[in-house]
Amino acid sequence: MAMIDVVSWTTQTNDVFAWRFPHQNLSTFTQLIVYESQEAILFSKGKIIGKFGPGKYTLSTENLPILRELFGIPFGGKNPFFAEVWFVNKVMPLNIDWTTSSFRYHDPDYQAMVPLCANGRYGLKVDNAEMFLIKLVGTIKEFNSRQLTDQFQGAMESKTKSVILSYIQTNGIGIKSVSGHLESISNFLRVSMEEFWEQFGMILTGFYITTIDLDQTTTDGQQILKAMSQKSAQSIAGYTWQQDQSFNVAKEALSKGGDVGLLGAVLMTGGLSGGGQMGQMMMNPSSGGGQAQQNIQPGFVPNNSKRKEVFCSNCSKKISTASKFCPFCGDPYLACPQCGADNSETSKRCVVCGTALRSEAPLEGLNVCSNCGAAWDGRTKFCSSCGKKQV
């Protein structure tokens, strides 16, 4: 077997951390060339027999005195021996991407469990080549960033999820504002990651979180994203969740066709265009003129309302009728005097039953109840909707 004259390693990429020279038949005349940003480690009979930084070396007994102990090689002469030569790349690769699978978080903004996922990038540098080779590389021929990612995917993901959840829960960060905290979360997580990699002879040169967002690969994530988009559209367009539901019911009623479909559409659109009162006009075309309901005050609950909970007109969450303001968004509870539903300050009529909420000019030829705003035929003494005596 021919002895190797020159041992060296050249690589075109920075993602290879360590590479083993393919031959072991060396001699005391073999030239070892170690380039900049490299370090060479020699193993023989399970022991480290030499460690060399950048430069050119002859593997003689002067450079490797242990050869005399292991092989009985005398000084001088060309004497063969067997050894593994490992080259360690000490350049900083900053292109290792990481990602997590879905993890659930109780979001403080929406008061619900949401599925999240995180992505980022990190860089590593070999600091202790001996520790790195012994603990990580083993008997393989090459160790690159892909192998590193595969080997530590489970440990990295577990630690990353745990630290991210701990940080955002402690600081009460919701999904709407988490993007503004990526730098502080990255710095917090980096401390834990540095300790993790030090045990393998590596230094963490950079750690970044690029995104923490809804996991849209899950059914829950897709539904939540759709709900958030609808909420944004409603806020921009200026209509509430109740009004949106009324629109949908009206569309369904109109799709049935005929007078029944049209009547149903008018009745169910509520206060969007005076539909509640208009519906009563269609039900009782003989009604005449009257007076509209006056403005309502926050926290007012009508005596004839049997509701204990209603939907907030601003955030669409359930609130108690005993509340003056929504405990979730702070919007005032403006109760309809007829049905108790919450309405916005700009609503002229109740979004549920159509009762007039503020003073406005009465429709020509229409009588309405002075208490609830319902249509009144002008011939009876009491309102058929609320029982109030009419003057």
C-alpha cells in the first residue's frame, strides 16, 4: 500500500463543518497542509495524537512525539503509520434555517387558543475542534449543516417552543403585536441556545426569529385567519357583526323569491336602513304618523327585556346586560329599549329589531309608539308591542 505524501482539504462551501481525509496510510515524511480558517486533528488507536492550526507540517516524530509511544518509530527515516486526519472548518456559516411545528397559545387579545409556528435562522462556529469531533462527528466521513439540523431538530424545536411560549405568556404579548417583539424574543432565546451548543464545542454566532405567526396549515389557523380578516373588513367598512349576519339572512330570504322572500329580507335587515319599522309598515299598511324613540344612555336595560347576555356591537363578544361597558373592548353598552340588543353610538335603529334609537323625522303618514317606536294604527289606546298607553 502506497504511503500518502500530501494531506490537505479544500472546500467551496461553508456549510461543511468537518471532513475526514479518505486515506490513513501516512508516514513521517507526509506533508500536512492546513489552510486558513481550518484546524486539523489526527486520531490513531482511539487517541488524539496531534492538533494543527493553519500552516504546512511534516508528520515527523518531532511534530508528533507520541508516534514513538504508539508505533515505536525512531527519530529520522521514512516510517509508515496509520492515522485518521480530520479537518475542521472554523468559518462562520450564517445560513442555517430552522422552523417549528405547530404549537398552541392562549392569545390575550382574542381570549382563545390559537395555533402558532415560528421560523428563523442561526449561525454556528466550531470553537473546540476536539470536543466537536468527539461528541458530534463520530465515524462518519463528513459533517455539514444539514446533518446538524437533522440530528438536533427535536432538541432545537422543543427548546425553541418552550422559550417562546414562556416569553410571550409572561409579557402578555398577543398575536396582533408579536411582530414588534421579534428582536427581544430572539435575544432572550439566544441565551438558552448558547448554553445548548457550548456542550458540543460550538459557539452560536447569530440567532434570529424571522416570523411568529398563525399556523395556516391547520384547520384552526385557517378559520381564525378568516375571522380576523372579516373583523378587519367590518371595522374598515363601518358595520358590526350583527349587521353582517342580518345581511346574510336578507340574502337568503331574497334568494327564495316572491313576496315572502322580499318581506323576510326587509324584516331581517333590522336597523341598517330602518328595516325593522319598515317591516312593521308592510305588515300593517294602515298605520299613520307618530313620534320616534329618543336617544338611549349607556347601561340602560329595558324593563321588558329578558336577556341576560347580548353581543357587543364593537367586538362581537358576549357581555352581560348588567354591564355599562364591554369588559373586552370598553365600548359602551347601548341597549335597545325594546329587545335589549347592543347598538353602536351612530345607529339610528336597533340592529336586531329595528326599533328607533334616536330622534328623527317620522315617516309621512306613519304613527309610531312613543315608547318603543313600533307601528301603531292610531285607533287603539295601547301599543300592541310594548303595552304603553298612547296619548
